[in-house]
Amino acid sequence: MSSEQFVATENSTARPDQAIAGKPTAHKPTLDKAALVARLRQIIPGDAVLYDEEDLRPYECDGLSAYRQLPMIVVLPSTLEQVQAIMRLCHQHSVPVIARGAGTGLSGGATPMGDGVVLSLAKFMSILNIDPIARTAVVQPGVRNLAISQAVAAHRLYYAPDPSSQIACTIGGNVAENSGGVHCLKYGLTVHNVRKVKLVTMEGDLITLGSDALDSSGYDLLALINGSEGMLGVVVEVTVKLTPIPERAQVVLAAFDDVEKAGIAVGEVIAAGIIPAGLEMMDKLAIQAAEDFAHVGYPTDAEAILLCELDGTNEEVSEQILVVREIMQQCGATEVRTARDEAEREAFWKGRKSAFPAVGRLAPDYYCMDGTIPRKHLPYVLRRMGELSIEYELRVANVFHAGDGNLHPLILYDANIPGELARTEEFGGKILELCIEAGGSITGEHGVGIEKLAQMHLQFSDEELTQFHAVKHAFDPAGLLNPGKAVPTPKRCSEYRQLPTQTSGEQSQTQTQTN
């Protein structure tokens, strides 16, 4: 297989909806590779233009490493003016552009195009301003999530969204995927913590969405950009909201002998009127993996644990801990612990945030899913996932944001076994369909990328997808920004559904609407 072809792993076949990421764009580039490299070198230094295979290989995928595609060229600009010039050049010559941050995404959103340019924002890593009075920070897109909190800690402030990958993921990627984290239940996702974004359009224009004020006039385009997966513009600057470090934060760890009991306890905590800073669940497989990896004192004989963090004033935290402990015991917890000090609190969270890499030690590969359901259906969904695990003969480790129903099942598999990746994908698709059945969504914070295109047609109608494409067209009429991601064509969805009542004329009309 040629290095220019879109590939899954050696012994697997890409699904048709995923293979679109490796196909040529609708508009064929009007410059060949050599000519484009020469033109790009007129904009940025020669060593910032990568085109040899060995230099391109690190950019062939993001965190969804099962699917890989070598880009035609990778560029690493260091100034806004360079980004604008690159975008104008690519627009002029119909070259697709895929913006890339740290590559920690898990849905294939940064998967390159074989005839496209990967625009890396890795050199945009400056914190431009910190305003402790307004509680904001202005940062470039390549700044790491955790670096923001570290930079403002002296002001007793921090940046609330904290994905498990916060030590490595960048704020530009967080905006693209609308990332959350263990504290998103109380403090919100990225969209709730961003005041202003500057982005460069495909035509090279610089626009500003949002403002330094608490609100701005007009349509809420700032919210639209959060979670847009690099399809509407290239983020070059972000103004984030900072949150005061609470007077006190304490974690309650509750162990259960049944995952359904833990699921019931989640709903009971929220029903009691308590909004924890974080409310996370891990099942037995994840507990054992995290404990073997991080050695934080998790009860490895438990079928599930809940980590419930409460923060605020000393008085309210003390009151809420008593209520939470009582709820956990009433719901059948076999053990309830309260972190004795800050060190133990950090240890409990270290285990949770280490769970993803820890589970990676249990099998050659794992497939990380991301779906969201109403909290009341947690027990049912967890039970059904257990049944599906037996049906597909694949182990699943569950690590997720239980408080807002954001599931992250990790399906363990071995890509070297013929057919096992395909079985894993089918299993993952069933989990997403289960989320829709329960009244939820196929994604909470990882995005759709190329991973979930097949399920988009189950959650949205053709009419809704046509509107998505209309929004895309308003920002990027040529369709050159991250093409083939997030939103399938309505015609493709109709084919999936195999609607017998749709005439060929209606199909043609639908297709025309999306072109």
C-alpha cells in the first residue's frame, strides 16, 4: 500500500465514512507539491516547511492512531501574518488546510488529507496577557491547558476545564473540540470559559468573535466556534475566563460492589441539590489499571468507585461532605473515604487522570469512545454495555464524567488480530447508538472527526445536516478547511438509512443543497 493512501492498521479496512478523510478534495489543488513547497518557503523559513516522508510521519494521525494518512506538506508558522499568507495561498490554489494543535484529539479530527497542508500551531505558545482583576488571560492556541493554571496560580486563580490530557493538550485544540474534564460539571466546558477568539478564515482574513465584556451583540458565533473541529477557521488567539481557587476542596471516594449502584448514587447526589466540582466513575478494570499504574490507594476489589469533589467555603464543604457520605452509604457503598489532606486529594485525581494511559497497559490497543446520556439512564446503559462486551468478546474499561453523563468506555483490542479492529468499531458504534436510544448524544467532548460520521445520520435528520453544511459554507465556501470531518452529507445519510420513499430527484436536490 502506497504511503499516499489513507490506511487503517495493517490488518484492518477503513470504513467508507472514515476513508473520506484520505480522498482528494472536490477541488483539485492547482499547484503540485514542488511548486507549493517553493511558494510556502517564500512565506516561512525553509525548515518550517516539511515535505519528506520521515518528517511528515509524526503528523499522520492524532490520538485516534488506528487511522493514518500522510499529509502532502506540514507548515509551522510562528506569526499571525505568516498564517494569513499561508491561508491566502492555499485558498488561491484550492489546497485543503487542516489545523493541528498537540494532536491529542481522539476522534481523528486532525487526520490529514493526502493532497492537503497541515497547519501546525505548535509555535504559538505565548501567554500574551494576564488580568487578575478581570480574571482573564489572553493566550495563543499552542499554550498547554495546564500551563494557563500554572501561570495564574500566584493570583489564586486557575483555568477550570481540565481534560485528562491537560498536561499536553493545547487551548486551540480545546476550543476546536469544546473540551471538558473532571471539573466540567460545576464549571462548564470550554465554551463556558472562553470570552473571545481571534481566528483566520480560509481566505486569510482575521476576525474576532466575542469581546472582553461579559456579553456581545449579534449572533453567538463564539459558541459556534467552540466545538467546530477546525472546519470554520484557524484559531490564533483565545481570551479565557479564570476562576478563583476555592477556599477548600475535598474529595469523597466511594466504593461499590455493583456498577449500577454507583450509577444510582450519581443521580441521588444531584437530586439532593448538590453540584460537585467533579463527579467521576471508574469500573473495576479501570480501577485496577489505574492503581497498578499510579499507586494511589484505590480499592482494587471494588466493582466501581465514585470520586466526588466538593469545593467552596469551609462551612459549605463540611455540610456537603456529610450529605454525600450519607447518600453513598444509602446507595450501597461498601466503603466511603474522605481525602484527609490536599496530598491525598491530588492522589485520588492523579489515579483518575492516569486511567487512560494506565488502561493502555492492559492490551496492545484500545478504542476510546465518547458519548453522553441523561444521568438517570446510567444504570441501564452500564448494564447494556456489559452485555455488549460479552456479545463482542471484547473487554471494556469504563472511565467517565458521571456527573454530566459523559461516558468514556475504553474497548480493549489487538489490531494485529485480523478482523478485531472492525469488531471493535462495530462494538463502539453500538455504544453510540445506545447513547442515542437513551436520549443522549454521540459525543460529549471528543468531537465527531472521522470516527463518528456513520452515527451522525442516526442523531440528526437530513434537514438538520443541511443546516450544518450551510453554516460551514458561510465560513468556508470552498470547503477547504478540514474537509470530510464532523458532518456527513445528507445524501450519504439517506443512503445509510436506505429510505425507499426518497426519489432520485429528491436525492439530487439534497446533494445540490450541500455542494
